[in-house]
Amino acid sequence: MAKSIRVSDRLYLLAEETSQRVHRSLAQQVEHWAELGRALEAAGVTTAQVLEILSGNLRARERLMLKLGLSDQESMYLFPVSLAQQTKVSFPELNKKTS
């Protein structure tokens, strides 16, 4: 059974504009956003984390991917751990004797 609720004018306008672009009714759009919010909260994702990711913060995205178990630390390295372990690094300038 459908119920009426009050929302801010701002939310109403945003939902109305978006619903027209994505071919949903106004009610379907608000329900869609509510479901997304429920899913994020259930996963332990905060509004602040979402806003950081949307602003382009790649580190925030990586932290969230790790938190949700969608990625592991090794997959985020610039090159494979096995290659790093095989590599011998030397710094000849540190071996020179200073006079």
C-alpha cells in the first residue's frame, strides 16, 4: 500500500530531474535512492566515504574496496610481490667511503 511522505524541495527537484533522465517515475527514483542507501549502510559504508570516492579520491576508493573484500592488498601494488622479492636493490653511493 502506497504512503505519502514529505521531502525537502531540493530532494524533490533532484529526484524529478533524475527520474526524467533515467525514465523512472518520481516514486521509483526515490525508492531507488533509498535502496542504494540501505545497501551502502548495510555494507558499513558511510556518507563521507561515498563523497570522497565521488570527488575522485582514489585512496578512499581503494580503502573501501579492501574493507568490502572486493580487492586484496597485493592486487593494488604497482608490480607483483614475486617480482619485488626477486629484485636486488643496491645503492653504490652508500658503500663509498667518505674522507
